[in-house]
Amino acid sequence: MQAADALKWYLQHVIHFNRAQSHWRFEDVILRLYNQFIQPLTMQDAHDAFCDAVYAVKEGVQGFYDALLNHAPNMAMFPNKFTICEWFLEGIPSDMLVALIHDGGLAPKVNTVKEFILEAKTYKSSIKTAAHYLECSKKSRSGWQLSLSAVQSPAIETVLAKQTEVTG
């Protein structure tokens, strides 16, 4: 359908005997076709890609934020910092969001997305550290039954407190 529309536009505006502009340069035709048909699709695709960006554990919070920013310049209007922050917070895992707001003391209307990213990186780092510590403790102490799945809880302090109770 898009090709038929472009052809119709070309026939009416460039070669029709009763056209408004009598002389066309090749460059002008290409630019008008681009502006008329390609650019709106590109902007809509960028908006859709921005809205469809998802958090992936492998890329982490920085990768997710970068994905949002990669699509933003191609949108009709570059999203403001509050929109970017809102999409970022809606896209990260809920346990991370709760930890950032509850444990990190951040607030979406007060803190910037960069502050959320920094705190999220700290959160993920503490999860990895706790998982490593628990795995090492599990190997070195027999009878200790705290599972690594507890590390996925947003309250890492609770996990470590349970470990202290078990080991005495």
C-alpha cells in the first residue's frame, strides 16, 4: 500500500501536467518522498521500539537504559527526562524497583534516572555478592540449609540475618 501511495503522490505532484510545482530536481523528489512516506514510519517505529524495550538480565539496567536512549532520537519528539525515567522504572523487574524505592530511598518524582541506574547497579552487585557469599558459606559449613533462591529477595539483609541465626 505504501508503494502505491508513493506512486500516486509522484504522479500527482511531479509528472502531472497540472502540478503546482513545474520543475523538480531529483534530490527534491527524493527528499519529499522521504518526508512524506519514510520519515513518519521511521518515527513511529522508533516510538514503538522505545515502548517495547524490555529489561534483559544479560544486559542489565545499563543495557536497558541504553536501549531506551537508542530509540529516543528517532522519535517525533525526544521524550523528556520524566518520561524516560517512567519507562525505565516500569521496565525493570519489580523486586528491583521495590528495593530501589524502599531500601534505596529513591523516589521517581525526585530522583533522576541516572540515580536509579546507579542504585540499581549497586543492588545487582549486592545480589551477586550475597549469592557468592552464601554459596561459599554453604560449601564450608555443613548442615546449613539456606537456599540461593533467598538471594533474589529485595531484602538481602533479611537473608544474611537468617544465616546468622542458623549458624549461631
